Amino acid sequence: MIKLKNKEMKNVVILLFALVLITSCGGQKKQEEKEVRNVQLKGEEMPVDTALFRYAYRIRVQGDKAVVFDLHNVDYYYHAFTYPGFKYISSFGKRGEGPEEMISAENIRWGGDNTAWVLDGSKNRLFRYSGIAPGQEPKLEENISLDKAFMRPLDFDLSGADSFVIPDYSGENRFSWADMSGNLLHKSDCIPITDEKQLKESAPAVAQGWRSFISFSPDKKLLVTVTQLGDVLDIYNMENGRHINYKGEDGEPEFHVTSEGYGIPAGRMCYYDVQVTEHYIYAIYDGRKFSDIMKEKEYKQGAKQLRVFDFDGKLCKEYMLDRPVTGIYVDEAGHCLWATDVNTDNQIVKYIFD
């Protein structure tokens, strides 16, 4: 069994993500052979009245407000707008190494009216901002240090009014749960990898190879994950303990584990983002092999395929977008998909679907 020191575990994270950027273990649900309706969608670029964006990676909407997470902005990571008009309101999450600044932003979640939580993975901290609304200025209300048990958190979501859920990158479990003070409450579930021996021998490397983006629905009591390097979607029902594991045709994440315990991607770029709504699960999917990406003359970041699943893990519909996107927000009531396209100047794109 390979034993990794703290320094080596840190290197696993750094090496894997440098390369990626160029359950209750329940029963598995294989993709069934079926006729899935495939619809082509053409996007409309939204002219935003500011030149803020460098790399609009995520978009989160609540009521009449939207926040766009800019992964590579030099000043602020987060920009607030009116919704759906996208008139600029304010920016927050200043980039820097000061006590109230952020080194490496990872995601954003709405935490209440005009309030949002953001994650700094490098600092292992969560920040809560209020005043995200027209006529107000964002104010840092809380600056929370996560328990040292959380190994380089890369995503998070609120799991209710009093706790957070964070993917566990130690490989010991699939998820870690924290209270609103950042204390570890418990860990749950396990990585549903077929090769359990590999997980036992190289847990941190496997956990990074299975990096997952998550979405939690407090109303549905559902926690959904999709893997960045594999064609895997998992649905965890927090109420009855049911776990549905969907593995598509492209299979589990593919990666090599070196003798030093490093994980090196070897297969495909797969999922980019996921959202649980009132009626469905929406996920944006790529599927290109790394070997093919390396041959592309002009590589464009993102994915063109929007998959729609029901809460039983059945693939119901697929939409093919006219461009690759990295982040999504689905407005089911308005029959709109809002997406972020980092490859253009106008990086907010609107799609109308049935």
C-alpha cells in the first residue's frame, strides 16, 4: 500500500489540476439503449455593459439577481447583475493575499436574500457577503476557516440552513459535511470506483481523478455529482439513503497513478457543471479525449452537450449547443438556459428551449 505524506498529497492536487486545465456505495445504473431526443440550440450573446470579464466560469441566479464568477479576473472574482437584464450592480471577492481577500476562488452559492457564500480553496476558507442587490454595496459578514480535515476544497454547496457539503479529496469518503462555523460534522459515502484496490492503495490520487462538481437541492433532499474526467453522474437521496450511479458510454474517469502516488489524467474531459432544478437534473458534458484535444489547432474550453436527467438517473433529453460553455444556469419557468462562454468577448449566452 502506498503511503502519501502531506507534501505528496498536496502535489497530487497541484499536478492533476495543472494537467486538467490544458454511498453508501449503491448499485450502478448503466446507460440504457434508448432513443433520446436530441435538439439543436442556437445561443444569443448578451451585451453586458462592462468589460469586466476575463474568464466567466460560473453563473448563479437568485430572483432578480445574477452573479458571475470570473475565474481569472485580476481585481474581483464575482460580479453582480440584475436578472434577466444583466445590468451591472457591483463586484466583490477581491483578489489578493490579505485577510479579507481571496487567493483561489472556487465557486459561489446563494445563501439567502441578497446574500452569497464563496469558497477560497487555497485559504481553506468560506466567506459570506451581504448587500448583493441594486443600490447596495457587498459587505463581508463572515470569514470562516474550515477544519484542517478538509483537504484543498474545490467545490461546495449549502446543504440547508446550518451546514455545507464539500467533496472529500482525501479519498477516505466521497463527501465531508461542515457546520456554519467550518467544523467537520461527519463524512459520508465512498467513491464508486470499480477498482477498489486502486482506491485503497492510492486514495488521494483516485479522489482527484474523480473530482466532482456538485449541486444540492434542499427541497428535493438530493445531492448530485458529476465527474470532470469521467462519464459518471451520482444521485444521493439524503432522506431515504438511496444512491443512483449512472455511468455513460465514456465510462469512469481514466487516469494513471504513478509510483510516487500522483494522478495523471489519461482519458477525456467530461462534465463541466451541474444543476438540480424543480423537475430535472441538468449537466453540461464534453467527452473529448485528451489526445484529440492536443491535436486541435484552436482549443476552446467548455462543452456543447446539455444532458437532462430525471431524479431516477434516466437520461431524458440532450441539447446540442452551438458553442462550448463552462457554466450553466437553467431557468425552467422561463424556458431559458444561461451559459458562460469563455472563448468570446460577450461571455454571457442565452438559449431558449422547450
